[in-house]
Amino acid sequence: MRYIIFGTGKLCIRYCRYINIKEVQCFVDNDETKTGKILYEIPVCQTISILKREYDYILVLVKEYVDILKQLVQMGIPIEKIVPYDQLYDRGIIDVAVISGSRKQKISKWQEEHNGPQILVCSPDLSRTGVPVAMMNLILLLKDMKYQVLFAALCEGDLEEELQEQNIDYIPNMRDAYQNTDFIRKFQKFDLIIMGSIILYDLGRALAELAVPIMWWVHESSDEWYTQKLPYNSGNIHYYGGGKRVLKKFHEYYPQESIQELLYYLPDVSSKPKALSNRRKFALIGAFDKTGRKAQDILIQAIKRMAVKTREKCEFYFVGVAWPEKRKEMEQLCRECMQIHYIYQMNQQELADFYGRIDVLVCPSRDDPMPIVVTQAMQHSIPCIVSDQVGQSEYIAKRGGGEIFTSENVEALAELLARFATCSGTEMEQYGKEANEIFEQYFSERIMRENLKAILDGLI
């Protein structure tokens, strides 16, 4: 095949990993400033140059493509030769394959090579955020329990690096195919499907038609995610929720469905004892988003409210991806306040090492059902300051391991920062011990293995 690719932006980069670049004749773009540039060692040409080239299809890799289709048709290009990005799978131009180490293979081939009970685990994406990381950890445990597991996500992400390191087989781009009935039938022979998020409504509806048992593990507690009807449940869908906040919200929207609590777990790690440094180190770990859900703004305000002498005894780390303008804003904040540091992103190993260097985890979220970073901190015996809208607050309230403040109460958070800044080593050690006890009782591998075995024995 010979292709011309229309568009050179993010969507182009995303899809070019699935297209044979050797078959691309050129790229074109309506932005004339890109003309003459080189992408994948292939030139970017003017749109009008299409008329002088030979090709089989023009692949439109631009999200808002309606006007581009009109433009190409007006240029005299037959509509059947124009393929928008969301039709690439249906037209047979890209495939949705399993990535297994350095190999790509068909789903049917993967199934042939894996003997034993097969489980499909689904995630909205492969970002380094709570749900995908929790699903990755679940897969590690399932594999240890001798299940054959395939990870499938609607779209790609940086977590792929860890999946490769952990020898986890995965499909990174189901969004391009899951509405295709023939594609969905490829999962008919799986023994169990695990859905990792409530937002996978459309995928859930398609997979529910297979009559394969579905374990739907819900992790969201915000109203915005409960906007659609659940698939018709013929008895093959079993709902589980990651904490009491999730259960409450789920019952509010779907009172007719039963749901049981199932907390995620973290794999066992060895954490080294650390001596407190001269400066008390606080960290907020979580991606920035435009809704402000992780409430980085609340922590920033609280830091500014602290007495200067107390603040100078501390260091504050913000870790999390951000859009370009916010990233620049954080970098400027670091220049203005020497105690504030910003780290754009960490993989799981870097994060584990980072926990060995901080003293207190701060999670001021406005809504966070069970943030994995708080649990990771508890695993490393790190005290946690959390808002009352964070799922782990129910455990801290009963068992210690940190302190709780009312969400968005800047003054209360500033007071807690000051208190932890001056805590003695003995007090910090006691907080850390209590935090680790919470982890061991609710989030340890041992507890999850017991719970998971009981569930799977009833489903497979």
C-alpha cells in the first residue's frame, strides 16, 4: 500500500506507530510553516502536492476532520480514497495486536500460546496514574497465581515502559476497534474479563454480549463518571468497588445493582529505614488537571501561609504531569520560592526510590476515592496528611498514621504542615508505624491474594 498522511500533530504521532512508515509517500499539512520539515525521515509537503502524487489512500490523522474531508473532495479526490483516523481499523489499515516483549502478535495467536485459565484485564489507558497502576499490580498477582493474563487499554501511555519490564503482555490501542463486533468476538474464549473503571461503559456493553463472566472493578467516586447506563446484566456481570466512597456513589446511581468492596493492593517491597534530614520533606504526588481535583493549589496556598522561619525548615515537592502552561507556572513558582520543587513525572521504580527520601505525603484532593500514592506512602511507613475527601481518611481517623483536614481549608492544612515540620523523630516514627499497620491490614499482597482467590473461585 501507498499512503499520504494528512496531519502532523499528536494524533499523527500516535497512529504512526501502527502504520508501516515505509509505505508513507509523504506527510501534508494545511499549516504551511510545517512545509519542508522532516518527520520519520519523510518530507512534509504542501496539501496541493497530493494531486501530483501516486497513492492508494490518504489517511487523515486529525481529530476534527470534517472540513478536511470536504477540502480533499473539493480537490477532486475520491471519497473512498480518504480514510479518517477512526476508520483505520475497520478499513484494515491498522491492526490491534498484542505486544509481547519485542513481538507483536494476533490475539488468537496469543491465546494458542497460553495454556490455562485466561483473563482479560481492561483499563481506560496506560498512563502512570491510579487505575492503570492498580491493574498492573493486579496482573502481577494473577500471573503469580498461574493465570494467563492479557492487559488491554483503550489508549497508550507511559506505563508501557513498566509493562515491558514486568513481562506483561498488552494491547495499547483498543479504542480503534472495540466498537467492531468481529473484533470483540476475539475475546469470546477468555475465561474472565476484569474491567478496571466505571468509565469503560461502551467497552463493557460490547463485552457483556459475549456472556463471559465480567468482574467490573469500580474506582471512581465523582458524579462526572456516573453519566451513563450500565450494560444489561444477564447475570454475568459482578461489581466490586475500591472503597466505601465508591460503594456509596455507585449505590446512589445504580441502586438496583449489588456491589462488594474490594480494595487494591501493592506488591511487597523492601523499604530501607531512613534518618530524618535537617529539612522536613513534604510531597504531593498526582497529575495536574484543569478541574483541580488533586488540589495542588490548596497546598501552594497553605505553604505561603506558613511562618517564614518554619517554611525555611522544609522542602515541598510537587510530582505530576501538567499541561504546558501549568508546567511553566510551577517552574516559575520554584524560582520564586526556594523551598518548592517540581518534578514532571516518575516511573514506578523512581517513585519507590523517592519515597525513601521524603518524610510526609500530602494529599489535599477535593475528591479521591483511594489514591494509590497515599497507600504507597503508608507502605513505606510515611505519615500522611489528607483531606476528608480522600478514601484513606477513614482508616487514618480510626488508626492514626497521619492527620486529616477539611477539604479546601487552607488554614487547617497550613497548621498541619507547621506541626509536622517541628515533630520530633519519635513522633514521626510513631506516625509511620501506624501508617504501615493500615497498609498491612487493608492493602497488602497477602490480604488481596485471599480476597482474589475467593472471588475467582466463584467466577471461573
